[in-house]
Amino acid sequence: MFGLLFFILFAPGVSEFICTSSDLEMSYTFCDSTAHAFMFNLTPCSTMNKPVWKAALNWIPRSDIHFLKIVFHVWYDGAKALHWKELLCSGADDEYSVCGTLKGETLVAAFDIKGSRINFPKGNYSIIVQGFSDDFENNMLLCVNFTMIVKQDAF
């Protein structure tokens, strides 16, 4: 019961701030029309001279996670900058802790995001992260739209 106090149910269209600082602002919304038991945190809140961001995720999925394909779509100032897919769970010999989580269980994960080694140019970034329970990307488990505003250039 105590762990559920950290969860907030978010409705679609309602933006949740991850962090804000002098050089970075990040927030997220959900792509679908249902509320989620979900929390995402990122530290440090800066793009300046940080080799790794520390991320924390708390989520209660609405279905079992035996197969999980993550798809990233990144836009920079309205132009498509990256499209990347990664298979995290295949149902056999999975190495990630998210794999095997059952519907209604609380998933707690901490991980590093090493992309912060990149000097992000000043501008607006839209990052859509989709999670699918099938290889054909028909069964979406989660869709989160992250907004990242880099307020100043790193150089």
C-alpha cells in the first residue's frame, strides 16, 4: 500500500513536469485516452557536461510483459531526427528486469541514459516512446510523449 502513494494517475493531455533548470525543461503526456499509474524521474536536470542521466520508472502495466518492443521517434524543432527500435523482452532468456512483469504488478526500474553525452543544440525536442507487446507493433502497452526544451547551447 505504501508504494502506491508515489503513483499519480495521469489523464491524457495533462502534462507532468519531469524537471526544469536554467538549461533544460522536460515534461511528458500520454498518447492514449486512458489514465496511467506511472511515474518517470530524471537526474540531473541539465544538458551541460553530464555524461549520464539517471532515470527511475514506476509503472503498473495493464497486461503481462512477456514480449516488449520499444520504438523511439525523435523530432528536433519539428523535423524527424531519429527512429529507433529495440526488443527488450522476447520471452526467452531476457536480461531486463521489466521482462516477466505481470498485469497489475508494480514495475520499478532504475537505469542510465547515456545519450546525454551528446551536446544537444538549443531547441525543442519531441520524443515519443511506444511499447508494444507484439513484433508487428499492433498491440500498444504504453505510449508516452516527452517534451524536451534545451534553453541554451552547450558550447
